[in-house]
Amino acid sequence: NAGVTQTPKFQVLKTGQSMTLQCAQDMNHEYMSWYRQDPGMGLRLIHYSVGAGITDQGEVPNGYNVSRSTTEDFPLRLLSAAPSQTSVYFCASRLDPYGNQPQHFGDGTRLSIL
Amino acid sequence: KNQVEQSPQSLIILEGKNCTLQCNYTVSPFSNLRWYKQDTGRGPVSLTIMTFSENTKSNGRYTATLDADTKQSSLHITASQLSDSASYICVVSPNNNDMRFGAGTRLTVKP
């Protein structure tokens, strides 16, 4: 059971470039989400999805797009990378969007924008 | 101001000793409080989840307590091991689609 898999693990981009961070889970979880983690701060929610075809914005959605065409995959797209988007990005999933189950995290994508 | 404050920011203890990490929150309403362990370079891993009606929850050598009246939680680690070196993150949810993360306490266990 792989859990939550994120790719790539590291990425360096130039300002203005676009890219997609991949996230896949094999636990048949309905709820998936994306966070960014910056030094000295708690994780902040970017976007989330309560099921295939349904997405919504979190606390810091600007500059990011998501889609959820399948239960397993939840990619995060950076439209035009900016240095302020340099961060570590975590994808997470949970079985039930409305329950108190544990949230499972991937190991992150470390993104640097030059 | 962050709605979830953790203290101390960092802590160094000797192997075998106990320690307690603190979490104070102002998040309202309250749905649940979670503690996570995050090893360097890895994603957070769930330790405990407590709802309003629960005031203690254990997971091996980790014991979390919750006082919903004073909006305080603590994570107690018993007989620390070198592998306990990590960041410990407190997360408070006002509802099931919203999670407010603390900045974490960085614990170092030395031999």
C-alpha cells in the first residue's frame, strides 16, 4: 500500500514558468487537499476536494489551480511561478470528508522559484 | 496572529527523559484537535485525534490531553527515544474542511 505519492520530490523553476505537482493516493479516500509549508509557519491550505469532480479554495489559493477527475489523483498547477511560491508542498488525503479520521500526507515536493 | 500557538519552539532532552509540549488555541467553533509528528524531510504523520468530549488519548508513549474550556492541549512523551527527534504539530479544526496548523515544536533527543 503506497499511501499518498507526490512527484517530483524536488523542482527548480524560473519565474513565469508553469508546472504541475502530481499527487496520487491508493486508499480510495474521498477527501484530498494541498498545503504549503513555509519556515516558521504552520501548514496552510491551498485547495481541497471532497470527491471526484468537486474542488474548493482554501486559505491561500491565488496562483494555483486544481482538478479532480478521478478519486486517485489530485494535481496542483502553478500557472506562472513567482518567487513567493518557493515552498514545500504537501498533498494529503482522508477517507471521509466529514469525519474525524486521520489525514495521510505525502512526503512533499520542495519547489524553488528563481 | 496565529490561532494555534505552540510552545516551546524548540526543546532538547536526553534520551530516556519525559517531556511535555503545549498547544494553546483560539479557534472557534471546535470540532477536533490533532497532533502530528513530522520527521525532517517527510510529511506529517498522525499521532492522536481528540473531539470535544475526549480529554485524553494515548498512542504508545505519546499521550495527548485536551481542556476545551481553557482551549489548551498538551502532548506528553514518555521515556524518549532518539527516534522521537522530530517536529510535533498541533492542528485544530473548527469544521471538517478546515484545519488550522500550529508552527510546531522542534524536539531533539540526545544520547
